[in-house]
Amino acid sequence: MYLKSRKNNLLLIISMAVLTAILISPASSGFAQTSGDTIMLTDEQKIMNVLENLKKGAEERNVDLYMSCFSRNFSTGNLKYENVHSDISGAFQVNENITCNFSDISINIVEETATVTYIQDINQKNIDTGKTNGFSLNIKNTLKKEGDDWKIYSLEWSSPSKSATGKQ
């Protein structure tokens, strides 16, 4: 028993050491870099934070947090920032127990513009009917830098089960 607990402790120490190494690695490696008391995030990390805020905003049904990921200049076809705000507000009012997960994330940054593609899985329960609904979407976001932040400027989506892509 002593040997097993010692092995678990060793694994925990190694894991903590790896995490510490990641946090203090140079920014060129894709990880955070420290500058005095400030941790500077790479553009990739900032973009991943946008995705995390989308997830957290959806799961907490927090319209302000969710919309903080979008540029006020957002536009996809006829869909503008105000439309997204209205649609999300409505969806959060009629759904609960929302879970949102991302997979197959790819980030391509060219200067001040990033293309982010991923699969988004969403499950939600309608408050009135109690019915659970789940679906997946292929997402392609275009983000642009606004000051030091990345914001979603446009997006495309399609169902992974369909061969045709485009806006729905």
C-alpha cells in the first residue's frame, strides 16, 4: 500500500512540474510567458479563452459573457450582432441544462485575423416541455483583433452529417 501511494504522489509531483514548466515556457512555444508579475498570453491562448467564454456563457446562460466574444461589427449575411444577441437571449430563456463542448479545434492566425474551425456539440433542455435536444455543428469563425482582444467577426456553420457546407 505504501508503495502505491508513493507512486501516486510521484505522479502528482511530476504532473505539477510539467504544468509549471508549461506556464513559464517562452511564448514561442505556444504557452504563457511571464513578465514580472504579469502573465502574457499568446494569441492562441487568447482565442482559446474566447471559446471558453462562449462555452461558459452558454452553460451559465449568461448573455453578456457570451456576447463579449463577438465584435459589435459582427456580420454574416443578414445576421448582425443585434440578431445574435436577440437569438441567444431567446434561447437562454427557453432552455436550461445547456452543455457545450468543442472538439477538433484548429486555429490559423495571419497577422490580425484568425480562422478557427471546430465541432461544437450542444445539449439543452427546453424549460416548458422538459424535452432534451442535442446537436452538433461544424463551425468556422473569423476573429479579428480589437486592441489586445480577439472578437468573432463572422461565422459559418453546417451540420456534420451533411456533405454540403455553408450558412444555415
